Amino acid sequence: MNRRAFLSWGTAGMVSLSSAVAVSMGAVARFLMPSVFYEPPQTFKIGKPGDYAFGVPTFLVDEKIFVFHDRDRGFSVASAVCTHLGCTVAHFQSDQKFHCPCHGSVFAADGSVVHGPAPKPLNWFEVILARDGQLQVDKDKIVPATYRLMV
Ligand code: FES
């Protein structure tokens, strides 16, 4: 091997080595910065009690909840997320039930399953009155369907 061929192979080797090190460093950097999916906060305020009419549930799209305001029994908050595959259910005043448009699950007024494929009842979330006078929902606190906040 003459000197010119030796230098040519040496240069090619250095380029290959540099590329391998760069790729490895990229992989290490990717490993050190894990993929994180940020969820919206699970505790949030939904306005004043007076913002909610009696009788008809209010659907909050972004939070995917129904807020019920009963004159005698107070506030309750139901999840609008179907327990089958997570579609958003609708509440029908005509039969007082929740209907899932995806696969036809029906939930009674208390969230229990009338017919599947949903395997579990709808969740009900704790709602409290915050110090500033607003209703505050905590989706991390599942409560019985009978839970009510009297204001
Ligand atoms: S997601 Fe509701 S029935 Fe399938």
C-alpha cells in the first residue's frame, strides 16, 4: 500500500468513525430526554354555581363532563367519556340516559350501564365550592353517583 492509498483509507475511516459517534450521541440525547405527554390539569374551575341552570345538564366540551344542577339535590358532575373505548357520550333529555354514538352503549341517569359493550359505569367526579366562590372539579377523585354538592 502506498502512502496516498493509506491516507485515503485513513480519511474514510475517520469520516465513518465521526458519523458513528454523531449517531450514538444523538441516540444518547434522545434517551436522556424522554417523550412526555402532557395531560390537561385534572382539577379545574368551571364557574359560579349561578352559571348553571336547574334541571338541564350542561356539557363542557373541553373538560368532557356533564354538570347537573338539581334544585333540591345540588350539583353533580359526570364524565362524558364512554368506558368502552373513550368516545364522548351524549345526554338525552328525552329518556334521561347517556348514549354513546360509537358502539351503542347506553348508560342510565346514574351512569350505570343499561347495555354494552361498555364494561363499567360512567365516572362521577368530586365537585366542591372553591374559596373564590367557583365550582371546582377534581377528575382524580371519583365519587359515588349519589354524591352531591349543596350550595
Ligand atoms: S366507545 Fe362507547 S360504546 Fe364503544
